[in-house]
Amino acid sequence: MKARLLTALALTLSHAAFADVGVGAKPLDGAEVIMDGSRAMLDEKWIYWEGPGFKSAMPIKWKIVEDPVDKGSAVMSDDPVAAGGKYGTADIVTKKAYRDFRLHIEFLIMKPGGNSGVYLQNRYEIQVLDGDKTKHGMGAVINETESPYHAYKGVGQWNSYDITFRAARFQDGKMVEKPLVSMFFNGIKVHTNIPINQVHGGPNSGLDGGNKGGKGITDTPGGLKLQCEGHDVRYRNAWIKELDLTAADTDFKE
């Protein structure tokens, strides 16, 4: 009995400590809501990323659709030019650029194999890909960590990423500290202070993707980008808080 009570207490404390992560997490004080499922906010705060593979045109063609689980609406990553997995042709990015930040975003994949991606600073992809448990798979810092697939709720369910990101640091034009990221996936800590080595995917993937094979990272802020690959992946409840992380530490301190 005593052991069960202690376990219950530990779980209670754990949930209390991380009440600001997971599906439905409310914005922190000072955070900006950047996606609420409405057309008005999509048009106000987002734009297409006009990278080398861009094929679409404003206004944004992504659809506002019914939330299939809860009341309200969501943004669907849909644009005809991206059909067949043509990433970089119709990705959207925030009009505002960021350096260090705390991000919350929720996504739902409607069909098996659904593919999208959350790009930090329009450079570093946190993968959104149903069915893939590799380093290229769901929840991975793409091609750099293993997929924390155990935290994924599956098709037709809302999932959440809570991310703290610290941009690369430079002196005299040279990188002296790599970018760092920590992340909760559906309220489960899956990445802690992961250094990111490069931009993967080539020039169509994001900023600096075409520089020195993705290793020529520059000292330039970038927006939050969401990838369109011709799949029905839906987003809602995205907010971001700018930070100034002097120390090389992204572990959650809120």
C-alpha cells in the first residue's frame, strides 16, 4: 500500500512539474500565439517560404478544416504543387524570425504514412512522419537522433511537441557553439540538450541547406517553418516565446 501511495504521489508531482507541456498546453506568460486554426491568423503571421524549390503563390493555399477530434478548426498542410512529396514547393514559415525560443505546437496525421515537419529557424527539422522509427522518423532531430516513437499517439490523434531551442553562437563569423534543442513529445521528455550538426535535406529544405552540404550554418535568425509534402497533416495551438539563453542549456526551467 505504501509503495502504491508513493508511486501515485510521484506521478502527481511529475504531472504538476510539467503541466505546461503536452496536448492542450496553454501559452506561457509572454508567449505569442502563432497558429490558432483560423484563416485570419494564418494570413497574419505566416507566408510561403520562397526557397529554390518554391512553386506556389500567395495567398497561402493550405486549408482551414474542421478539427476531427475536438471542436474548432485546424490548419491542413495541403497545396497541390507538393503532391508526391515535393518538399520545399509550398512550405509555410512565420513572418517573424527567431533566435532562442520555447515552442509549443500540436499536430494530427490523418492517414498512415502522413509526412510533414517542424523546422526550427527554418533550418533544423523535427520530423513528423507516421510509421518511421528510424533517425529519419517521428520526433527525431532529423538524421541526428533516434526516433522517440514510443511517445507518438498515432494516426487520428493530436500530438504535441514542446521545444526549447538555442541558436548557434558565432565569434568573428565562425561558429563556436552548435545549436541545441530539448523536447517533450506528448509530455514525455525525449531530447535533452541535443547539439545539431547541420541542415539536412539540401537547399530545398531550409536556410543554409545549400551551404557546404548543410554544414555552412550562418548567424542569421529564421522563422518557424511547417513542411508541406502533399499529405493531410493538421496543426493547431502553436505558440512561441522568445528567450535569451546565455548559457548553452536548453533543458526546461519553467
